[in-house]
Amino acid sequence: MDVKNSGGTDILRSVFDAIPSFIFVVDDDVRIQDYNAAAAELLLLQRSAVLKRRGGEVLNCLHAADVPEGCGRAPLCKDCVIRNSVAEAFQGNRVVRRRKKLEILRDGNKIEIYALITASPFYYKKRPLVLLVIEDISEIAELQRMIPICSICKKVRDDKKSWFRLEAYFKDHWDVDFSHSYCPECYKSEMEKIEKEIRAESS
């Protein structure tokens, strides 16, 4: 595909490159047809070394070299969230923000990236392709692992050493609202309490 900057495509290319997530245009074998500026910073490779190669090979997936046939052919590749999301998109299903920990090699060292994977099918010049978006949420995942929570009352401590109800913490820090309900165990327990109170009042 490799969109050229000419005429009406200038603004599309600018928008494509302005998006901070890693974006790839891939075929049904996850071969990269194009990518944006954020992905270029991640890959640190010449464009000629990226185009037409499989995603696992350029992203340095730990399993890309498990077998001579390369990315997508090793036994562990059947569980690859990127490959499976792309396959679903080619079947006409849009995959939205599927969360997964990715393990890649960087300078000979294994690094982990917590990511949200989105895959959307589209056509370009009558050719089916998929827009693959990888959002790096490693900082958020790390914060979630480090949030101190009281083992008794379940209040959460912020970085200023203040304690908040869980709902208030997420509302203030992440602008997340909670809906409230009962899990089956608590529902049963609460119903037993209510029935006990009703029996006590009627006796």
C-alpha cells in the first residue's frame, strides 16, 4: 500500500503520523504494508527493513525465530494476540482494545509491554487489509500493580499518603465512574440479613 504524499493524501498521512499509538497496515499474514511515525520510533529500523515483513519479525517477538519459517509458524504463535486479532478482522470482526502483555527483544534484553490491541478491517484499492493499533499501557499497568489498598476497608492510598474510598480514588485519578451491584455471594448474604430482620420484626 505505502501511501504516497500527493494531493488529497497529504492530510491523511499527517493524521496517520500524528496519532501517538503504534499503527500498522497489515495483510492477512501480518506483513506490514505501511506504518505511522510512532511505530517508526518503536521499530528503529529503515523503512526498507520493515515493509512486507511479518509483524513479529520487525517487533522482535521472542518467538519469531522459534522455527525456520518465522513469525506465525511456531507452536506458540497460535496464541499470539496480534495475529489472532488480525485474523478475526479479516473474517469481518472488529477487535477493540484487547489487553495483552507482549514480550519482545530490545538490544538483546527481554522487555514486556502491556498493550491494548485493536484490529479493524478495511479495503484499499479493492484489496482487504487491516489497520492494527497497538496502545502501550505499560505505565498504567505498573501503577495498578503498585496502588496500595487497605486489606480491611479496601480504601486506596494515593502518592500524597491520603486514603480514599476505591470509587473516589478512581474518579479523581482516572475519571472512572463505577456502577454498583452485588456479586452472587454478597447478594445471598444481604438477602439472608434482610430476611432475618423481617423475621425479627414480625415475631
